[in-house]
Amino acid sequence: MRKNVSPPAEPPRVGDTLAALRQAQALSLDALSRKAGVSKSMLSQIERAQANPTVAVVWRLANALGVPLGDLLASAPAPAAPAITVVPAHATPSLRHPDGGCELRILGPIDLAGQFEWYALTVQPGGALESQPHEAGTREHLTLLAGALDVVSGDARQHLAPGETARYAADRPHAIRNPGRTEATAWLVVVHAG
């Protein structure tokens, strides 16, 4: 009994992969042309997706590059992530409470949202960040940098002084309030249940 196999949505991008493999081996078009016995103009057209190589040409290129035939038919290798990525201050998104009582600067990358999040929190005197319960097992970790904050989780309440960290359940109604007369700043880390 034959299984129904869906054809790929588009043909393999041999050109992108060829260019990436050639550059990884520091080969010029001329050098690869000589090594594979394929004209330089044909190689250039393949890399620019202006020509589709035959199986025989792909086989010659794979042999010349010393890679399995399947490597050339696979998607282009993902570019390496930079060693350091810098997000400029002006590009850091923030959420401001409508009454101006608190602001959350979103420091964590968007792809971790819902798993692990971290924020720079600023709460004005009398301001509060009140939250509904997150999913079961979620915990928050609040480190006070300056000022004073009260943390409420369900029926429990704790006052924080600068330098202290509160770790608490966030799967119930919870709040962070500034009872002081000066602005409070803190780091807030949210760890969602896995």
C-alpha cells in the first residue's frame, strides 16, 4: 500500500546552498568551475537561481565540494547568529500604565515570551502593577533596586527594601505597589510553567 506523500512546496534552492558551501570552503567560482567541470557562467546562474541544474551537475558539484548529494538539495544552511546582539535603548519596547503609575520596559526577546520574560520596572509613588493570575505554576521574581515596593500574591503580602528579591506565585491575583514617596525601580522576571 503506497503512502500519499505530498510534494515539497517548492524545489530545493540549490543556488543558495551552493553559494553557502562554496563560500564556506573559500572557493571562487573559477576554482569550483575547474574542480567540478561545470562552466563558471553556469555556476553563476545556478547561484542566482537563474538556472536549474540537472542531477548530473548537482552530483559533480557535490563531489567537487566533498559533500553528500543531499546536502546540495537541502535548504541553505542557516546563517550563524552573531556572537553579540545589541538592542539600542530606543528600540526597547515598553508598556506604560494608562495612569502613568508604572512602566515595564520589555528586556527579554519576543521568542521567549510565554516561557521566560524579564523587565525593568518603574513604579511611581502610589502606583501599582496589578495582574490577573497567569497559567498554573508561573512564578515571578522581583528584585528591588531603589525605593520601596510591596508585593501581594493571593492573601500574602511582603514589603521589600532595596537589594531584596521576592519570589512568589503568579498563578493567582498578584500586585506590585509603591507605598513610598519616591520612584521605585526593580527587575521583574516571569518564569512560566514548562
